Amino acid sequence: MAPFSRKRLLHGMSKREVRDLYAFIGFTAPTFILLGVFIFWPIFYSFYLSLFKWNMISPRKTFLGFQNYQDMFNDAVFWLVVKNTLLMAFFTVIVKMAISLYLAAQLNKKVKGSSVYRAIIFSPTFTANVAIAMVWAWIFEPTYGLLRVVMKPLGFPMIDWIHSTTHSLPAVIIVLIWSGIGYDMVLFLAALKNISLEIYDAALVDGANPFQTFWHITFPLISPTTFFLLITGFINVLKAFDIVRIMTEGGPLNSSNVVVHFLYQNAFQWFRTGYASALALMLFVFIMFITLIQNRLSKRWVHY
């Protein structure tokens, strides 16, 4: 077999085709280099580290094979963290999208000052998550927090949300829902404005009630937007870290701990780099699996 050479590759190509080839390489090479350095290489290196025991300080690594994965699947804390992450993802995405769609439907009507309402609802989207977490931690504080000021005159018992094993995760979910409503609402509103009013007029003439109009007209026409928000929403919530870190630090007793925060603890607090790398690979595989399932199921209800 003849050795590879640039001349053999370019043989038979016109000068214009050669220029186009070099132009294509010149424009795409930076993108592929960036993907290789910041995406593909970290994935392969994480898999490599997951086969070792290493504390990031000592230059010596101890080869363990797949022991880190075995320890992970036998770790009760890991399964608790996975359960917390799935509960948080499910309730956050579903409730957030439902509220966002309702708000978008209301603002899609001719409401006086709708632009002001949109700006107010959207404002948490461009607010730093660290600031959001700090403010909500103060709101949930049972001694001097804002929620106490509202609940006490009404006679409701004050709950220590942040330090309760049963309420810390719901507190994080509430904050995630509140901070993400604006983004979803804007996209739903854009999708609703693209629906022709003539379709609704025709449905009204045919005697369709509001539920039938929504289920058979509105929802199918905004299904691509719904699918996009479903995919990105699950991915973003599965990667949630900063709000959990600031508000609860995964506690108490790992009741609000999630996968990315658990990964951070193993890597940068307990210096179990190999175990943390195994967690990162499992999170990557899980996100890909969830995305593929949603993409497969979307063929049944998404109308392009």
C-alpha cells in the first residue's frame, strides 16, 4: 500500500477545489482543536483517572482498574445522591415549565404593561446564581428571614428549611424553579406569538372549548419549544451545583446533596480524584442516556 502523502490526496483536484479545501480546513480547524482540548480530551482523561487512586497532590497514582466504579455502585450515599438529583430534576423541570407556559399564555394576551411584567419575571435569568442562593438562604432563615415575617402573622409554624432533612431539598427546588421561570416563559411566549390567530378563530367556530383548543392546537404547535426546554432543562438541573453549594452544602445528612456537588466533595474536599472521575463519567453517560430517550420519545408528540 502506497504511503499517505498530500500530493496523492490532492491529485486530480482543480486549483479551485484545492483552495476550497484549504479554506474549509482553515475555518474548521480552530473549532475542532477547541473541541479536542476542552471536550474530548477531558472526557478521555477523566476515564483514565477513574482507573486510579490519586489525591491530586502526590505524583504517584495507584492503579485500581474498575474498583472506583464498584465502590460507587456499592456506596449508599451515591444512591441517595442519585435519588435526590432525579427528584430535583423531575419536579424542577415539570413545575417550572407548567408555570412558565401559564405566564406566557397570560402575557400573550393584550395586557397593559406586559413588557414590564416580562422584564420582572425574566430578571432572575441574568442574576448570578450565587446572589440568588444567598438571598433565598436569608429568606428561608427561620429566625430573621423574610419568610418568617410573612408566615408568623398568619399563624403558620416556621420551618427551618435549610437545616431540615425533609425540607432542604424542596427549598433548593423552589429556588431553581423561581430562577428559571423567566427563560422558559420568554421562549414559550415567542412560540405562542408565532401561532396564527386564524387557527383559534376556526376552532372557536367549530365549538372547541379552551381545553380542546390547548390540547389539539396550542400544545402541538409549541411542541418543538417544549421539547427544547425539556432537554435543556433536565441537563441544566442535573448539572446544578452553585445553588446547592451556597444554600445547603448538600446537607443535612446528604438530604439535599446532588451528583455534581457530591463529585466536588470527592475531588476537592476529600481528594478522591479517581472516584470523582468515575462519578463524572457516570453523569456524562446518564445525561446522554436521558437525552437519547427523550429524543426517541419526541417522535411521538413533537410536531415540526
